[in-house]
Amino acid sequence: MVSPPSAKHPASGFTFDDSLWPLLIIHFSGNPSRAELETYLAKRLEYMQRNEPHVLLYDTRNARMLNNELSQRHVAWMKEHDALRRQTVMASVVVITSPVIRLTASAILHFWPAKTPYHFCSNLPEAVRWAADWLQKAGHHAQANLVRQRYASHASRPPGS
């Protein structure tokens, strides 16, 4: 297990939790450096190269905006790996509490629409429910139930806990 629900996240960077695979939870923290972004992109590519369909849950509650250079690098990476992303990502849910990050994400999706289902929400319990529902729809009943059970006790905790 990489990062249980109660784990503290780094001041800056990304942590991956694949303990409930095919749900992949990615926590974004602070304002990552170029090196941290490259590490994140390499790790995401490793997961996609498994060629196993999965649901993504992005937790950006503790994140700050990427600077322009890093945003451009991220978009370029997404374009470069678009076919593999569409092949392996069933759906994505993003927890966004920052109005600026939500606006930026909406703008990106306006100009480059998602090829797979996605959902924005403002809290982790809603994101977990949405992700578990997608796992259920995809036939991953046991994993959907595990997701619901694992996060049931965390549903009332405040963001970032």
C-alpha cells in the first residue's frame, strides 16, 4: 500500500495510491518542481503501460497551480500519450477546492475535450462514491465495495485530513 487515506502527503509533489487497483488515487501537493512533474509523468506512464483499464481519482485539495512551463509540459505529455490514456483510463474524478484550479481545468477541457468520462467535485467522499460507481459499472464489484468500505470511516473528516 502506497498511501492510505490518513497518510500525510509531501509539501510538494505527487503521491500514488494503487492499493485499491483498478482505482488509482493521485494526490497533488503544493507547487511541484519540474523534476517532480517529470517523476509524476513517468509514473503515470508506467501505470498506463500495464494496459489495464483503471479509474483515476485526482486529489488536488492541497495543490497549487502549476506554472505556465509545467502546465505546457503536462498538456504536451497528455497529447503525446492520448491514445494510451483513452485505452486504459475508464473514467476520472477530480477533487478541486480551488476556484482558480477549477477554472483552469474547465478552460483546458473546453479547448481539449476529455475522451473519457470525468467529473469535478469539491470533496473526497463525493469523488470516492463516483469512482466506486464507475468500478461497479465496469464489473469490478469487489473493488468498488472495498473502496466504499475503506473510505466510509473517512467520509466525515475535513479536507486534507
